[in-house]
Amino acid sequence: MKRILGKAWKYRDNINTDEIIPAKYLNTSDPKELAQHCMAGIDEDFVRKISSGDLIVAGENFGCGSSREHAPWAIKEAGISCVIAKTFARIFFRNAINIGLPIVECRQAAEEIQPGDTIEVDVDAGKIINHSQGKEYKIAAYPPFMQRLIAAGGLLNYIKASQTSCENKIS
């Protein structure tokens, strides 16, 4: 997986899925439409301020609330390349990985990163670099199967690629 580099957008503890994508926008399952309303529950202008590749940095329990996949879809399709948090709600964590959105838990980085800092994440090597502050943080590297799943763009793409690979070996 390639290294991730972007500007940090920082949020508090307990950001729930209704803040990430408010229920009034759930009349679609189109990720591109959902992306237009990403973080609208706490920052109406979020999608107009970010650049593709930027990162969200948050506190405890990011993605708590409902188990819908719409929240990580909205984040990924808005152009956010990674979410760093102290902790994630378990269902959000699983949904994010399943759609190919890299997320990492790192308490110290989440506390020390400031809004606007330039952050680099290498989930394969297991590190976060804050270029603005000159600090580096060790994180758990993704295991090889998760690296392949994220690189494929999520679980469904990973399965499709695996099936195609098997079919090519059979023929």
C-alpha cells in the first residue's frame, strides 16, 4: 500500500455516525452523494475545506452509533485518505476496513497532532510521521491480508480479484 500524506483535520471524542453522515442524507446509498455531506453533523463546510488525501484525526470512540456503512463510505468518497484516532467503535473499524478506508489507532499521535499539520502514514511499515512537528509515532503495521484488502479498495474488490485470479489459474 502506498504511503498516505495529507493535512490533518482534528475532531473531539465520540464522533458518531450521525455526525459523520446525518440521517437526513441517508436517502441514498451512492457513496459519491454521501460524500457531499461528510461530517455535516458537526462541520457543514467540511467537504469544501478539505483536499483529496487529507486525514481526519480524532479522540476516543470515533464512529460510535449506528452500524451503517454509510459513514466510512462518506469519509472515503470525500477524499479522506486515512482516519487516525485514539480508539474506534468496533463496528466502524470493521466497516472502514471492509470498504478499504485505512484507519489507525494511536493515542499519542491523536493527542499531539494539531489541525493543519502535515501527516504521513505508512500502515505497512507501522508509522505515522508528523512533518509539521518533526515527530514520529509507531503503530501496529497492518497484517499482510489487511494490506491486500486495503490495496484492493475493500473486501468486495478483494474477493472479486481473488475469484478472477482463481479463474485464470483454472483456464
